[in-house]
Amino acid sequence: MQLSSLLAGLAALQFAAAAPTNVALGATGRSLSISEDGTTASLDGRSIDLRQAFKRNTGCKPGKGPWGGQPGPMPSAKAIYFISNAANNSVVALKVAADGTLSDGSITATGGAGMSGVDSTGNPAGADGLFSQGSLKIAGNTLLAVNPGSNTVSMFSINPWDPTKLTMIGTPASTLGEFPVSVTISQKLAIACVANSGAKSGVACLSITANGLKPLDKALRSIPLGQTTPPSGPLNTISQTFFNADNTALLTTVKGNPMVNNTGFISAFPVQNGCVSPQETRSSPNGTAVLFGVTLLPGSNDKIFMTDASFGAVTVSLSAGLTGSTDASTKIDGQMATCWATFSEATGTAFVTDVLVNHLVEIDPATGAIVTATAGATGSLGMIDLEGKGNFIYALAPGNTTGGTAATVTVFDVSGGKGAAKVIQNFAPQGVTDTVQGMATM
């Protein structure tokens, strides 16, 4: 007999019992005794507190997750990924050689649509089309990608022997909102959560199963922005959604608008009984206004490095009550839109990019001190999403196709350690335009 079936039967008995009740257990000759108040069951001299058992059996039912792959290092090839964010959205996968350099791989349709936000004049926003970080995410051999124009998220399986080969699992799933821009995965919980930044804004969570994404929520965890679809940005939009290191909270950075005295904030939903709670806590770390991209800092559950597009970056501590406070702050002189962040294990430092200034800035997250600023590849207009992997950092530069600047990925070698980042390649993938967004590595 399954535990869920037994508990369902016990639940009925709990409310019906007016006296001690014995439940025969099939042909075993044994019986389960239910107390008069319906709160305790006894079997073979052992007692079960039914109130706790019912509590554990309630709430969402996350999937087990099709993480796949063998334990330990993945065989041979590795890859990086981003989305085309074109009308017919696709995931672009590029091959990574042993020396960190890139070559063309594959372009796989998501089954959904891309869409870009608009600027203050109502024109397409250009290189920063989603105003976000994390438009696709990888856990194990599973990849998720948002479809901003169709309000869905797609799930793929990554071939472990050729990571540029993707297979869609199931069909694109609804995000319950409009204009999804950022997705995160808890492998521990087998849950994915997606942040929407349009007229219907907020976060929805889904179960990750071997057959695809399944809804966990009936309603959106609303984060009202008063936006349109597509949203007008980058101010007053959602930036990134992510789980903290021990998967006890789902956090989302939201940009404010200093021009109208609207301060950005961190939205926090605790994880309770394996489910993301609908109860939200908000906080605005001291000195911040336009919080954007995030990278977790290794070795700590409560230290998070965040960019702030209005001045640079901050290192934030998260309290037990899920409120953020500023530990260190970094003002980047000459910056215009410092929005994306990653951490490199090779250097022990964070790196940030600016869509309007073509440089990679290295920061010590413990002190906020700038280590160095490295110029991007010649000809690039500025870089957006980036991710560190091993001795390399990969940064997406959407360019301006109309103006003759191709979309590229700039590869930085950081094997020399702190302060030694250098450009080794500026690769222009085939078949993409300046709508590209996101960055994930395998």
C-alpha cells in the first residue's frame, strides 16, 4: 500500500472517529490502531503523529527531475548557450574547444516566440531586449529557455556526448504571466521558477519531470509593476530570479526608477515543505536603486553579488528573515549600464559587463575594490549576459546588425589569475542577429 493512499484513508478516519478505531492491514493479521482524537496511529508498538504526516503530505508535488548524465565529469565536448529571441525563438549552442575557443554548433527551435522590450520612445530596446539576466538555465543535462513573445518556457535534454544536440522534452509550458525574462532551477527540489516582466508580472513555478514541465501554481506570485507587454524599460522591470545556495528561498531582483523616487528591491519567497511559498518579503539594500544581475558567492549561503545599473555593484548579505543588507559597494567611474554579473572560480572574483561601455570589470566581492577593467574585443559595442567556466569567461555582445556590427561572443582567458583577464577570441556565430540574449555554459 502506498503512503499517499494510506494517509488519505487515515485522513477520512481522523475526522470520522469518535472512539478508538482499528484498521485491518489486509491478510497480514496486523491492524493499525487510531486514537480517539484521531491524531495518533499505533502499529507494532510504534506511534505515528498523523498531524505531522499530513503536514508532510500537503503542498506542491515537485517532479523528480530528469537530470541524467553520469556522475563526475561529462564526456569530451562542452558548449555555451544563448537564445536568439527572434520571432521564432531558438536556443543557440556553440562548441567549446579545450583551449576555450568557440565554433558553430546548433540552432534548435524552442517552439515559442521571442520578443524585445521597448525604450522610453516606444522603439525596440536594442541590445538589452529583455532587461534581464538568466533567460536560460542549465541543471545537469536539462536546459530551460524563456519565450518572451508567447509567455512560455521550453525544456530541453542535452546530449551528454555532444552538448550542442538538444531534444525538446514535452511542450512549452505557460509562465502564468506575460513577457517571461528570467528562469531558474532548483535541482534539489526539481522545481523551475520563471519571472514575468510585462503587464502581468510576477513569478510562477513548475515541476521538472522526465516528461517535461508541469504546473505547480494556479496563480502567479504577483510582483506588480504597472507595466505593459512588451514592457518599457530598462527601469521598473524584473531583472533576475534565482534560488539561494541552499534552496531555502526564491529571490528576484527588481529595478526601480530613481527619476521618480522608486527604489528597486529584492523580492523573497521562502521554500517551505519543498514548495515555494506565496508569502513575499521585500527589501532594498542600502544605497541601491536599479538592482540587476546576480551571481552567488561560493562558500556562503547568504552572500550574493549584484549589479546596480545606476552606479556599479554591491555585495549583499541575506538575513534569516530574507532581507538584504549591503556589505560592500563598488562605484564604477564612467559606467553607463552595469547590469550583468558572474563569478570566476579561477580568480575568486566577480566580473561585470556594461551594454553601453565595452569593458569587462573585475571586482573583489569581499571589499568592493575594482581589480581591473579589461577592454572588450575591438569593434564590439558593449557586452551583456556572461558566465565564467573554468579558466574562461564568455560574454555575449549582441551588436547592431542594421549598423553592420555582428552579434558575437567574446572569450576572455582568466587562467593567469586575479587581474589577468585577456581577450582570446571574438566569435561571430552563424544564423543569429542582434536580438540574442542570455548565457549559460555546460
